[in-house]
Amino acid sequence: MNLKIRLTLFSSLFFAIIFGLAAIVIYWLFYRSSERYIINSLEKNAKIAGIYYLEADEQSPMKQQESKKQYESLVKSAMVAVYNVEGKVRYGGLKEDAEIDEAVLDRLKQSHTIYFKTDDNFYFGLYYPDNQGEFFVFVKESNANFNHQLNQLLIALILVFLVALLSIILFSIWLSKYAYLPIRNVIQEIRAKNLNTIQQPLTVVKSRDELEDLVESYNALLRRISENMIIRKNFVSYVSHEFRTPLAGILGSIEVFGTRARTQEEYQELASTITDHVNYLNNLISNFLLLAEDHNLKRSIEIFRVDEIVWDLVAKLKNTFAVPVKIDVQVEDPLYFNCNGNKMLVALSISNLIENALKYANDKEVIVRMKTLNGRLALYIIDHGIGIPIAEMESIKQTFYRGSNVGEVKGSGIGLSFAQIVFKDQGVDFEITSGLHGTTVSLLFPKF
């Protein structure tokens, strides 16, 4: 059962319950009000009958004539009975009625009024003491008209309920088709996706509701899937291209190593060369494996200090690069250095950024500056090297892409892409600005 049918069924069921309860309340209120009206009418008639039959000797001829008119216009004599204390009918056309017995007369004498109904009639009794003695006035009325009105109301409610239920079902079906049209379009667009078009995002539905959020979330997922697909698609070319140089260096070193006997210094130099190539390959593989992971997997979270990472990285990179590095700390409160995230990934990303700055600095000083900005820690990596061409600013963050002006500088084109993914995952704002005289990478860490 799809969502559209469920919505129709649920809305129809909800309406049926609400309308059913409302119909029951309406029916009950009508029944009670009609019954109360009949009781009041019977009570009034009983009093008129009592006055007409029992007060005649005490009224003037004019008053008696007025009572007679009221009696004849409102009361049918055949439905009236006036009983004496012995239970005998003294007045009225209702001579005998099995429903009026001694027990009923005793109850009436105690309560002074009594009302009851049978399958066919309504009864109202009135205790009427008079100078002639004690009397019991009973008025009887058929409930045929009452039952007819109730049946008419019941039929009307049922008809209205059926018509309204049919209307709400048809309206729900129409509304479902209209409301779920964007969802069906999204489903059709997803079904039409294949390996060649999976990188293309879905058309964003400007509905300002959960559907728009769903499409945007799906597009974000597509971007991550596409990213991983690009990595896998380019793995062979990446291996053949990036691994060729260090492997060739290792192979050449081994071949040279075996041609003749070498001095101790030459052995150490060859060993150092091979070690450099192996370290480069190991770093390359580590970066690639990390980048190829599902970046939304739950990683270990810990509290660490960003300044400690920077100091450690700069100390290590000084052994590899001769370019001077200046660390400029403009943070007064050490708490700003604290960060809650994955220390290894953040450290590796910052290392890639500083290493890039050192590679393309043209032997000019690189500045690593830390300061506070809007209550957050800002980290700037500034070099005055070759910069990034303006036309390539967007492309430079793509995996395996390298600037057209890098020359002979070695690189894999994976550092910036990896850093961008990590910082997004860790909630760090990442921005690159560049010109003819250098590049500045800005990192804005989340509040601790």
C-alpha cells in the first residue's frame, strides 16, 4: 500500500469517526430536546384538563368558556383521563389503559408528577388535589410523529454522512495526485538515473517543505557517491601516473645498487633515496584510502588543541623543507585552541595545506597565523609563492586536479580535495584566496 492510498484511507477514516461522533451527538441532542418539548406539552395539557374538569364549579361562566376553548384546542378528550383516589376514571375519554394501574397512581401521589413512555405512547400524570377531593390527571400522546421525526433525522444524517464520505474520498484522491505530483516526478527522475547520469543532481523542488529538504539531501548524497565513483574510476590512471615516478626511482636505485660494490656513503645515500620514495608512496596510499572512505562514517571524537597540532607539524616539516615558516599567534585565551573532533584527520588536513604552501612558496617565508574571529579560532596559512590562476580556483579543489602553473613540483592533486572533505565533516569553514603573489588558506573552527 503506497503513501497516497494510506493518506486517502486515513483521512477518510478520520472523517468517518469525527462525523459519526458528531452525528451521534446531534441525534442525541435532538432526541432529548424533542422529548423535553413533548413532556412540557403534556404537562401543559394535563393542567388545562385539570382546570377544565375540576375547576368548573369554581369559575365564572366567562372563565369556564375560556378554559373550554383551551381544552378543545390543545387536548383531545380521548387521550385524557382524570382518576379519583379509588383509581376510577371520573372524566375524560381515556376510559381504560393497562399502563395506568394502582402502582402508577401511588407513585404519582408521592412525586406529584410522573412521566413514562411505551413503545407506542407518551404518558404524563399530574396529581391534582381539589375541593372535591384528590384526583390524578393523565394525558396520553402517540409517539408516531416523534418516531417519524427521529427516523427522518437518522436517514438525513446517514445520507449526509455517505455523501460527505464519498466527497472526502474523491477529494483526498485528487489532493493526493496533486500533492504527490512532485514526489512522483522525483521518483521518476531517480529511476532514470544510471552510471552515466548519477553525477547530475535532481531538479530541486521549490516547495519550501520536507520534499525540498529531501531532494537537497539526496543531491548531497549523489555528490558524495559521485566523488567516490570518481576516485574509483580514476584509480588505475592515478596509480599508473602517480606511482610511476617513485617506483621507477626505487627500481633504478636497486638496479644501480646491484651493478657493483659501493662505498658505505653510497649505500646510505641509496638507502635514503629508497626510503624517501617508500615514504612518499606510503603517504600517497594513506591519503587515498582515507579519501576513498565513506566520509559520513562515525569516527572517533576527542578534544584536542589546534595550536599543538600546528607546532608539531611545523617542527616535522622543517626537516623536509628549507622554506622558513613563521608561526604568528594572536590568541589571548588558550580555550580558543580547543576543538572537538577527529584529531588525526584534522592534523593530516592541516599538514597537507602547510605542505602545499611550502611546496609552492618559491622559497619565500610561509606564515601560519592563529587569531580569534567572532568568538571562533581562525587559522591562516599564507604563502607568497606562485599562487593559483583565477580561472582554476573552483577546479583546484577537485580530486586529482593540479594547477597549470605547478611546473616540476611533485604532487598528487589529492591534498586540497581531502582537506575540503575533512573540514566539511568536522564543521570547519574552509576558504582559499589567491592572486599573483601568493595564496591564503583560511580555516574557521567551530566554537568549543
